[in-house]
Amino acid sequence: MINKIVLSMATLRILSGSIEIIAALIMLRLNQIDKALVVNSSLAFVGPLILIATTTIGLVGMSDKLSMGKLAWIIAGITCLMVGILKK
């Protein structure tokens, strides 16, 4: 039997991969650099959202096994990742 939390996380990752493939096909269909760049830029928004959602689901699933100290370190690490990804 598959764990529901793992299934949810995997489903989000499959959705994310599908969005990436669809975006690549749209870029090929548009066949213009400026429009492809707009599509690519929109992916920069979707990726971190999927990361946050997947991580949140995983943390909720593990919340009963984590101490407050470990949870604080995980949140600090995720914050550092997001600052690094989103900082221009």
C-alpha cells in the first residue's frame, strides 16, 4: 500500500514535470525567442511553488516525528533555499 503523503508528493512532482514538458512544447510551437523567454520565466514561478508545496506535505507527514528544534532547522534551511532561488 502506498503512503498517501508520498503519493501526494509524487503527484505534485509529476504535475511539475508535465508543466515543464508542456512549456517546452509551447516554446517550440511559438518559435520566437521573446515569447519562449516569457514561457521560461513563468516556469521560474512554478518551480518554487511546487518545492514549497511538496516540502510542506512532507513536513506535515513527519510532524509527529520531529522535535521543535529539528523543525526550526528545516524551516531555516528551506528559507535559505528560497532566498537563494528567488534573490536576483
